[in-house]
Amino acid sequence: MPLLYKARHSLLYGLLMAILVFALKWLQWKFLIVDHSLDIYVGLIAVFFTILGVWVATQLGRPAIRTVIVEKAVYVQPVEEFSVNETELKKLNLSNREYEVLQLLTKGLSNAEIADNLCLSISTVKTHVSSLFVKMDVKSRTQAIEKAKRLKLTA
């Protein structure tokens, strides 16, 4: 108790100094806001519109595609046994070698692969393919394959 009694002036002086520092800081803050109120308001408005802009960008950037799952019965026709349409084959007047090249074309093989399968040179395969294009009246491999499948020349 005697120690607290001796230090009471120091404690009172410290408390009074703390109150004065608090008052000065409060006044400094008050003057800071008064002096720079326009800057503070502009800053707050800028922060608000920045947040608003980010929100709008996320709303606009969200994909508008919605996934809808539709279940539908699919009827599969029984697989028919493939038979070559001999009449169309005779109309096109294809040689045996041209027909072999056409069958390999429909399997998606390249000229080099066809040449390897038939033991021919690549230039011979190119000649057969060109002859096929003329006889089938097509301009590309894709058209030749489509026409061969449509006419039931290949499986």
C-alpha cells in the first residue's frame, strides 16, 4: 500500500497524459476528415464503383448455357448383312484393282498405306484413285467414300 501511495502522482500524471494524447489524436483525425473530406468521399465512391464493376463483369462473363439432359428412346434397326450392289458396280465399270483401292479408301487408308497393302507403288495408287474419281464423277476422297457407301459398293 505504501508503494501505491507514493506512485499515485506518477499514475495520475500518466493517466492525464494518456487522455491528452487521445484527445489530440481525436482532434487530428477530425481535422484530417474535415480537410480531406472530398478526397475521402471520392475514394469511397471509387471503391464502390470498382466493386460494382467487378460484380457486373462476373455476371456478364457467366456462361448462359444451361445443360439439359433429354432421355429419348433410340430404335436401332437390325444390322443387315452387307451385299455389294452389282448393278451399280457394273455401271461404274471399275476394274478389280480400282475396286480394291476403293475398298481401302473407304477404310480411311492413305495412298502409302494402300500401296503397302496392295504391293503397288504410290504413283500407281494415285493413278487408280484419279481413275476412280473420273469414273465415279467425284472430286475428292470424301465424296468418293460417300458415293461408294450410298451406292452400296463398300461396307
